[in-house]
Amino acid sequence: MKEKKQPYVRGAERRDLIADAARALMVEAGLAALRTREVAARAGITVSTLHFHVATKSDLIALVAENSRDQFLALLPEAPDPDLPARTQLRAEARAYHDSLRDRPELAACFAQLQQLGGSEPHVAEMLDEFTSGWLRRYETILEFGCTRGEFRADLAPLPAALALTGALTSFAQRGEGGLALYWPVYGELERGFLAAPSFGGERR
């Protein structure tokens, strides 16, 4: 059967369409669902067009991983700033992640699928490690700023504290719709443990 002529779409936009379609299939049915015909049909393109952009399944998985990473990073606040209140920045980071779980749950679900690849896709595994390390570093940096500014405990260890916080918050990624009810109470309990002792005036410094 002769393939229908498709309207012109810029290459970057076409790759985004492919990534969105592949991610949706992964979330619905797992990595095994990433078959070229199904992805092409979901994206509304021909198989030959899909293969023009991603020649192999490994290329397709890498595209999904990179696209998902970029979409998540676009949801985050500005980079940590030593001149801004650390507690406000920490809450903004937590808010961005909370909102991503609420509004873009497919991103967290996709990352969970990609983590299952292990060493079978080393490029993707390396990219995911770099991504998660960078995200963790944002929290660590803000906690470092807070210790310097006297907002957080002087004896706080920023990296372990960042690991504890992100570990607790990422546990909500698998709880599904309506599973965020305890997100802010959990965050609040952890944050209270980070704060510096009250000043003599009875308020946090």
C-alpha cells in the first residue's frame, strides 16, 4: 500500500512526537511495547519516517530518555542562587517535583521503566545517572547555601540530607493518582529537621 504524503513538520517537532508516542506506549505496556509500527501509528507517521529519525530500537529508547529528561528539567525552578533564601528555594524544588507528579506522571513512570534497562543500554544508563546526580546536586547546593546563611543547622551534612529528602519524595512517584496526600506532610517533617535552632526571639534564623 502506498504511504500517504505527510504534512511538513520540522525535525525537532517530529522527534518530540515520536518521543511522546513511545513514552505513552512504555507507560501503558512497558518497554516490550516499543515496536516501530505501534510507535509510528501512535505518532501519526509512517514507519519509514520513524526510521529516518531513529534507526534502531536503541536509538528510540535514547530519544525517549533524553526527551523525558529535558521535559522534566524544564519544569524545575532557576538554578540555585546563594543570594536567595535557601528555605524558599528548597520548597520551590519540592513544589516543582510535586507538580510534575501531579501534572506529568508519565515522566516519572517513564524513568521507572528506563531504570529497568540496567546495562543493556549503557548510553541511556549513563544519561540517567548524570541526570539524577544533577537533580540531587540542586538539593545539596541549596542545603549548603542554607547552612552558610544560618537557615539550616550548622552541623547538617548537605549530601546525606539531600539523599534523604529526594529519596522520600521520589517514593511518591509510584503511588499513582491521589497518592500525593502525604507529600507535603513528609516534606515538612524532613524540613523541620534541617532548620537551625530558634533564635532568642523565638523564630527561626
